[in-house]
Amino acid sequence: MITAEERTKLVRQLVALASENMDKEIKDAVQPTQLGAALDQMADNVVEQILGLDDSERMIVAMATVTKLLVENYILQNARSNV
């Protein structure tokens, strides 16, 4: 189990990494406060989900989640370029 301080630090790291790599058009599509709130909430949910798993399950769940998100992003990008 991690402390509240460690969890907060982990959430901040996830938010920073996600923000760095976010598509500019997506960032510009919402207000910064909404984006920040969404990133905080989703990062906290991810931490809760992953930390709730056994060590042996964490990597496969993380990889499956990343794969799903990449495919969804790919589909959305294609749909947006075909409009």
C-alpha cells in the first residue's frame, strides 16, 4: 500500500506525462480548468485501479489499457480526418 503523499505524487506524474503528450487540438478543444480536472480524475482512477491489482496482473492490465486507448485514438483521428 502507498501513502496518500505517494499517491498524490504518482497522480501528478501521470497528469504531467499525459499533458505533455496530448494532442494540441484536443487540449484546445476544452477549457484548461476542465482539462486539468479530467486529467486529475482519470489519473486518480488509473492509480486506484492498478494499485488494486496483484503485482502479477498490473503489467498486463496496463498494457491492455494502453492498447485500447491507442486504438480508440487511432479511430477517432481517422474519423476526424475524414470529416
